[in-house]
Amino acid sequence: DADVTQTPRNRITKTGKRIMLECSQTKGHDRMYWYRQDPGLGLRLIYYSFDVKDINKGEISDGYSVSRQAQAKFSLSLESAIPNQTALYFCATSGQGINTEAFFGQGTRLTVV
Amino acid sequence: AQSVSQHNHHVILSEAASLELGCNYSYGGTVNLFWYVQYPGQHLQLLLKYFSGDPLVKGIKGFEAEFIKSKFSFNLRKPSVQWSDTAEYFCAVEYNFNKFYFGSGTKLNVKP
């Protein structure tokens, strides 16, 4: 089984619709992240959470919200989807301190029409 | 603000050619440095990482990277690329054991 699982893997939705992307991890890490990937822009951080009670905005949080339901679960919501939110979304988790790394999910390809 | 720069956006090489991808980061305290690879249609996977010690780090699949503190650089190298190395490569920096910052990525196309 994958360390980080994202659902759905692909989604097409209409402008104005609410959509939730889900992420769960089995690494036992406290830290979780949501990134979006756009061609030529790399990965940009949307939100991150360092533990269940900690939620922080990243560099592009407008139009998004998150929920940390448990240590292992971190969901991303688009309250009212718009076409420029069409992107590849990645969830990641990491430990903390020295010798850590980020582990990524398989990604969710979201298309807003 | 912290930032990570990858200057090569698209690199095309023939098999057996040598590879060097540049990565520079802004000053911001203690840094942990990473290179990730994304094969077509797949998620990001760790190639190698640097935390401390020997600034020349060896990773998987024959890749290596050199941390040059004075230049704020962490360039990725491979002496002889293969067609299977075709992928997108991302440099990442973790500042002060905080969140990860990624570069914009370099697409590598290796011609057989």
C-alpha cells in the first residue's frame, strides 16, 4: 500500500461546485501538506499542518480550505471551483527534525470546466 | 522570503551525455536540501538529500549532488544519462526544519 493515498485520482467538475480532495497517510507523521503543480511553476504550497490542531496558509491559499480530521487525514476543499484551479494537486507528509523528507501521494488531477 | 531557483527549465540530452542541473536557494538559516524526480504520470520520489556532513551526496540511480554553501547551490549531476532518466526534476529546500520550498522544476528529455 502507498504511504500517502489521495482520492480521487482524477476529477472533472463544473465552475461553482464545491469539491473535496482527500489525503491519508500511513507514515505516522504529524506534518501534512497540500501543493498544486502547474506547468513551469513547480509545486506551490496551498496549506500545511504540523499537527491536528495546527493549520497554516501557504503561498496560494485563496479559494481553498483544509481540514485535519486526524493525524493521518488532511483534506483540501475548493468551496466554489473556478477554471484557474485546474491543476495537479499533491498531498505530502513529513516527519520533523533532522533526516526527514517529504513523501508524496500519487496526485489528483482536477479539471474545472 | 525563502525561494528556490532552478535555472534550466528544459534540458535535452542524448544518451550517455553528462547531466548537471542547477539549483540555488535564498539564505534563510539552517537548510536541508533535496532533489526529487517525477517520472511521467507519477508522483514525486526522492532522489537524494543532504542534511550535514560530506557536501557530495550520492543518491539512487547514479545521481549525485554537491552542496556549496558559499554559493547557496545544490546542483544535481549524473555522469551518463539513460533514456529512462527522462523525467522532471525538482530541487527542494527545508528551511529551519520548517516547510518545504520547491523550485519550478527542470524537464529532462533524453534521446535514445
